[in-house]
Amino acid sequence: MIVMKFGGSSVADGARIRRVCAIVRARRAQRPVVVVSALRGVTDDLLGLARASLPGDFRLLAALRRRHRSLAAELRVPFGPAAELLLELERLARGISLVKELTPRTLDYAAGFGERLSSRLIAAAFSRAGLASQARDASDCGMLTDGRFGEANPLPEASAALRRGLGRPSRIPVVTGFIGRTRSGELTTLGRNGSDYTAAIIGAALGAREIQIWSDTDGVMTADPRIVPDARPIAALSFAEASELAYYGGKVLHPHTLVPAIRRGLPVRVLNTFKPEHPGTAILAKAPARAAGVQSIAFKRRQTIVSVSNPRMAEGSGFLERIFAAFGRHRIDVDMVSTSEVTVSASVADAARLEPALRELRAGFAVRVERGRAVVCVVGDGIGSTPGVAGLVFAALRGAQVNVEMISQGASEINIAFVVKDAQVERAVRALHGALFGPGPT
């Protein structure tokens, strides 16, 4: 059995869904479980509708109805199941307007309609093409989660529940990515791009032979091809390398995707929906034997550097605990840390909930905030102990006139990370790719 996840770019319209159908048909003997995202852009529209409903603006609802009705007509499948969901969505929007309240719980309920709509239309398209299929909501198949709306995580009992809900189906399950359900029945989401996570959770629960992530690139690339046109696919990565790339903004994988696979030792393969013959990238517990070296460059934008200082730090104890306890209380993820005798600097996500943490820190320390930064990460097994790699990295940045504001090396053998201004990140990545990988194929 294999799990095949198709993202929003793979199911954006009728032609692409028919392509997905052909890919699944070719792998029917492997007993596929298919996980699907919402149509491209729909999750953003659903969140926009929820917010616009507060003052009573429902225009996005009509646009969502037109798009899904048009897709049903293009696929020549009944619109009825999608129409029922859109009526449920309308009731939700009008309820938001009536009570003048929009909670994280309600936002998750709204955001999950995209996958619920796409799964029904895609399953109907499969069945019409002769692939007996059934739309399944992951939330009804055993995807039990905690109540952290917007970034829920599966509960320990989810694996057994998913085995009961999806084990040995008579028809191909077309399962919603992204969404789950609490023990009390409230809908949750696993975070943006969480359909990858869904696929990995299901694959681990069912003991899949392979988890396949189908997107619009030839696998994991040496850099983002939108910035580096001659970026090239990587044949194989270790779990550790792929995890670093995902965490530091790699565009193909969701940061949490690999955790269930790592725990079960399941291979993950990243494939191109538009070139299904391409072998893609295999992500394995341990990469095949090769020379140590850089495999890829990732970056994470919209970061903020928070520098906390106090001359008394040099003589005091517990100051690090106070700083990171404040971040923890406000659920602020810290990416990088740099310390001196009297100052601690950390790169954090530039999120709205950062402000309460800053107010708390300013009550005891001097705090400097620098927004508009990016973390760039160079990843490869063994680069931390390979002479010359760091020299190449920083020489390339110097040549591109990119200033480095923070550096992290030594905490891991497989990455060198640093902070630059957001406006310089593309120049930095192009310079690094040229220095580390040379010119692309002609």
C-alpha cells in the first residue's frame, strides 16, 4: 500500500485532476490511499470569507460557489455533494455575521471546507473515469487531534483509529488533507500546508510501503527554482537533511511532514505531477553513500531579530530561562540564537503574538527589535566538519555584498545557518548556489 498526496497546484483545475487520475490509475495495483489539498487559493479565500463575514460581506462565498460549480461541470460530475457543503459554509458565514465573533475554532471550521470540497469532486472524477473511489473526511476516519486550533497535532490514539477507519477499503479512499477532529468532535487544522502532514500520519498508521508527495517540481531541489532557474533535483536525501530543509523554509515539504515517517522508518518520495516518469527525490533514513557536501539551500523569510541585553547578565543566573520562558508562554518559535556576555539575540517568526512577549521582556531587559530579516540555511551531511565549506559560503556572500547579521554553526553537523536582510535573500541564495553547485546544465 502507498499513500499519494496531491497538493493544490496538482488539483487546480479539471485538466490537472484528470492527470492525477491517470497517475493513480497507473499505481492502482499498489493499493493507493489518496490525500488531497484544497484547490489552489481556496484556503486563503475561505479564511478571507470568515473575516469578511464579521461585517456581513459574503461576496467570496459566491466566488467559491462559482469556482466549484465550474469544476464539477468541467469534470462532468454531480455538483450536489459540493453544493451541500457550500450551504453549510453559508450558514457558518451568516452565523459569524450574526454573533460578531470569529474565534480560532471557527477559523479552523471555515478553513477545512476547501479539502472537503475538493475530495468530493476528485473522488467523483475518479469514479467517472473507472476508478472506484470514495471521498473520506480524515476527521471522520480517525484523525484525532489536540485542540490547538490552527496548528493541531495528532493524538496517540489516532494511529489505531486511522487503521480502523481506512484499513483495506473496497474503493480508493480520497482523503481530506489538513483537517482533523478533537475528541469532543470539533474540527481542527494541522497548520498551513498540513496535507503533507496528513499523508505522513496516515502512511505511518497504515504501515505504507512509501509516502509520495506529488507537487509541481522534480523533487527536492538544490534551491528554490523561482529564484535560481538552474536549480536541479536531488536524487536522495537523509531524513536529517530533509528535516532541516523543511524547517528552514524548503518549498516542497511541510516542516512536520517527516516526523511520523522518521518514527516508522518509512521512505518518502517527492514527485512531479506534471512529469510522473521523473524519479523525484527519495528521502530515506540514511542517504546513500556519497561525498560530504552541500545538498541544498533553503531560506525562511519574514523573520524578526529580538536582542535582549542587560549588563547584570554577566553576573546573574537564570536570565536565559527568563527570556525563553517568555517566548514559550506566548508560543513563539525560536529559529536561531546568538549570545554574548550581556546580550542574547534570537530570530523568531514575525507573528502578531510576538508583541505580548516583547512587552513582558521589556519589563526586565533592554530589547531591540529588527524586522524584515530572513534565515538562510545551507544543508548537507557532514558539512559542519568539512574544511572549506564555511569559507566558500561566506566568500560568496561577501562577493555578492550581502551582510550577515547572525551565524549558527556547530549545533548541527549538517547545516550552516545565518541571518540577512529580507531584501538581500534572493541575491544571497543565487550567489551561494553559483559558488556551491557551479553553473547549471546547458
